[in-house]
Amino acid sequence: MSEDHPRDWKNLDLTAACRILENAGRRDPASVSKDPSEQLQYIINSLCDLSVHDGLTGLVNATFFHAVLNREIERSMRTAGTCGLMVIDIDHFKNVNDTYGHSVGDKVIQSVAAQMKKSMRSMDTAARIGGEEFAIILPDCTPEDALKAATRIHASLNPFTATIDDIVLKLTTSVGLVWTDPNATSITSSVMLSLADQEMYMAKRSGRGRMCYRHTEPIFVSSHEKSALMNISFEERLNG
Amino acid sequence: MGSERKRARRYALLSGKGGVGKSIITANLAATLSTFGRRILVIDADLGLASLDVILGITPVSTIQESFRGEQSIEQVLQSTRGFDFVPAASGLPEGTVLTERLTAGVESAIAALEERYDAILFDAGAGIGDVVMFFAGLADEIMLVVTPEPTCLMDTYATIKVLYHTHGTRDFLLVVNQSGPSPASADAGERIAAHLQEVISSHFESQETDPVRIRLAGSIPVDTAVKHSVMRRRLLGETNPDAPATRALTRLAAFIDAAIRNRKTP
């Protein structure tokens, strides 16, 4: 370690941190560097990357996904536009794990993720939000655009052939799609995700390998409902 | 879910609008249920603006947020008061309004560690339909909506029901009408509000013939100065005004919940 670095830095065991990250699969020429500034940059890059991405697939993780979705929802409300959300679940994935083991299951997840990356648009954000469940945010698009983009991704995954070593697996995925209403006043990422999940389960119930969709409008209270609700006297509580 | 472990019945107390008396009802309900011999756990689920400790006249040593951060175990956070146990939350923490993995994992592990000891868990959730409120609603077996007979409150309650119906598939709602008119007429006013909500839902929600939403009135609490009196003294109604109309109404509400806990079919 060179002498011209600040004193406190001498006590930092950067090499050990580099070894840990390298063993965790963060291969990079900088991980074997002896230069502390290169080592530190490698550690910072690795940790930033790990905090945002899912380790298995390289897609964004669930925490980051919610942050992006909330940002895109806010943007769509501001611009009276639409933001789409797809939820994708691999059908009968438990059978894959039970029959071939988790290492094959993990590789199937990786190949589905790779296929999703290939078929989505550059501005879309794909995330792994659960074991075999994925989500794709389709920002700044009309409902027609969202449907077109989602249909293309769905088609590329149905059926989907994954070749893992010498095992050939033919899989399907069920997809739920929702999009925000341009007239909506508020919706949160988790409500939107629940709605997309519901559509995905609908796709599962209707035979798997399918896509179900709807826009989020029915969740808002209509003017008819409002006037029906207000058609009651509130005065009586004061008068008994 | 498929586990055989004994599980406490979970109630989420929600309100579309704030300031309708949710926390006061939670605290008094828990205390009354414990006098019936029920083992009750109350979780302050209003993680942004917790206030149950204030109503109970307790100064928490630590809060559920400290257990999320691993600074305290959930056992250290747990407090006993008036025959029931209580998990306090911190107030004034904006992070409590954001649904993070740390929050969901923290709450789920706290419930898993504790719930075998109780007959029922009450979540005193925040107002509105934010992510954290919806998360607690998703954990609950029963949704109990607290409503006052005011136009804005009725509107917010209806919207809450609609959101829960669409996002969580919730079809059964318990209603507690608070400040439901002066004492003798309060039960009628409660019935009237519940019937009105039911009617608007039945005629406006989709697929009500096959999959109806049901609103059940669990209790009506009359307008009663005794409530303010007890809150100002940071005591419970049973302690300050054991014979007041509101106290008696809360006892009837507790009896309703007690019967539901006794008759429940699920493990």
C-alpha cells in the first residue's frame, strides 16, 4: 500500500472485502488489484450493483422495482399518460424443482430472464419480484402500446424451451397486465402490483400460458356511486 | 398458510378517513376482550403516526421499528398493560409510511414469533389506503372499518372497501359506527349507515349476484363526552367512566368479537 494515502485508509482491509465480493461472483480485473483506490472503486461498484440487482438473473430486485414503479406512476399522473405493468409467472415451476433439483430450476429462471430482456423494449424495466415471478414496467405508453409490448413478450415466452445441460424443458408462463388510467388521481405501486397479480392468477385459472389484462379504472369511485352514497341524511345523528 | 399451527384470529382496524376514533376503539376493545379471558395482542400498525401508546398512557421503552433494525428483539418491544400485550410503534418516522422489505419481513417475523400465545391480534392501522395499510389488511382475517356518520367519512370508507375488494378480493367487512348519534338512537343510526353502504355496494359493484360483498355491523358507539374525558386523562373508558353509554357500547362490540373468536372454524 503506498504511503501517500490518508492515514485512516491504512486500517481498511480492502483486500479482504475484494476477496469476499470476488468469491460471491463479482469477477473483475480490479478485484485482484493492489491499488487501494482501484480496490475501493471495485467495492463501491459491486455493492451498488448488488443493492439494485437480483443476484441470480441480473434483473432489478423487488425494492428497486417498487421505487421505479412509483416514479413511473407519478410521472404518468403528472402527464395524464399511462404506465403499464406486467407480472409473469413460470407455470408448474415447482415440478421443475422437484424433478430436476434447484440448480436446474435456477438455470430455468435465468433463461426466462434472458428471454424477457431480449423481447422487451429498451425503456422497460424488468425485475425478479419473487421465486419464479417477474414484473416488467412499461413506462410512458398508451394502453395500445402496453398491450402490444406485453403481447410480444408473452408470445416469446409461450411456449418457452429451456435447454439446461442435456435436459430440454418446454415451459409456459402466465401473464397479468394492467395499466394506469390517464384520469386516475392516485394509485400506489403495491396496489397496482396486486391488480396485475390478480390478472396473472386469472390467466393461471383459465388454463395457464395465457395473458389476462385490464386497466385500473374500476377501482375509482364514479360520480354515480358518489351521488348514491350521499343520498342519506346525516343530520339525524345530531338530532337523535 | 397450510400450516397446522394454531393461529390467532387477526383483525385489521382501518378507516378511510383519519380521526374517527380507531385507536381509541382498538385500545378499549383490547382491554374489554382481556376481561372476557381472551389473550389479546395489539400491534400499533400506524407506523408513521403511532398514537396508541398516548391513548394507553404508556411511554414505550422501544418500538417495533427498532425490532425491524435488529436493535431490539420483538420480546423486548412487547409491553403488557390492562391484561393485554402491546407492540408500540414510533411516531414521526416518514419511513413508516413506505412499504419496504425490511418492514414487511419485520412485521411477519414478529407475528410468527408471537401469535401462538394469543386468541386474537388487533392491528391498529393508519388512515387511508396507502401501501402499509394495505399490507396489514392483507395479513388480517377480518377487516373492521371504523366510520363516523359524516359525508366525507362515508365516501372514504366506500373507497376503502372498493380498493380492498379489487386488490385483496375482500368480501366480508365488519363495520363499527362511531359517534353514531346520541345514546338511545345510536344503534339505529349504525344500522342505517351499514344498510346504506350495503345498498350502494350491492347496486354498484360488479358481480354482486355471484360474489357479493357483505357489510356486517359489529357495533355502534354513541356520541359521549366520557370518551373525551378518558382520552384527556390518557386512561381507558372502563377506568374513568365504567357506566357511560360509550363504555357499554364498547362492551357490546367486544362481546360480538368474543363470540366470533369463539366460533371461528379455521385453525
